[in-house]
Amino acid sequence: MTITVKFFASLREQVGKTETQIEFSDSLTVNKIWQQVTANKVLPKHILVAVNQEYASQDTTVKEGDEVAFFPPVTGG
């Protein structure tokens, strides 16, 4: 099964890519995806996550064809 993972803003720079595809056979959570693409780094609590363009939690399970996006919180003034 395949999912698309996207990174935005400063996360794009930290991870070194804007998008990647992940192949998997067992169920994956958002947290496990983050660990897989960042060499087992802990997903910081302040990072926002969306699955199929809807906010999700770190425990959300993804399925075939899903799109997962990680992005830092937006600040402004």
C-alpha cells in the first residue's frame, strides 16, 4: 500500500524534501509515519498534522491512498 507524505514551511527544510511516498503493509499511525521519514525522531507536540486535508492527531491511522501533511503552527502579527 502507498501513502503520500508532504512537508511544509520549516519542516520541509528539516526533512530535506517536500513530498515522499511510503510503502507499507501493516497499519500505520501518523506518529509512525513521522518516525519512518525522520529516522525515528519524536514527533513534536506542536507540529500540526492533516490526513486528506483534515486536521488529525498523532494516533490517527492511515490507509491506502491517504495523503498526510506535516506543518508547523502558523504565527503572525
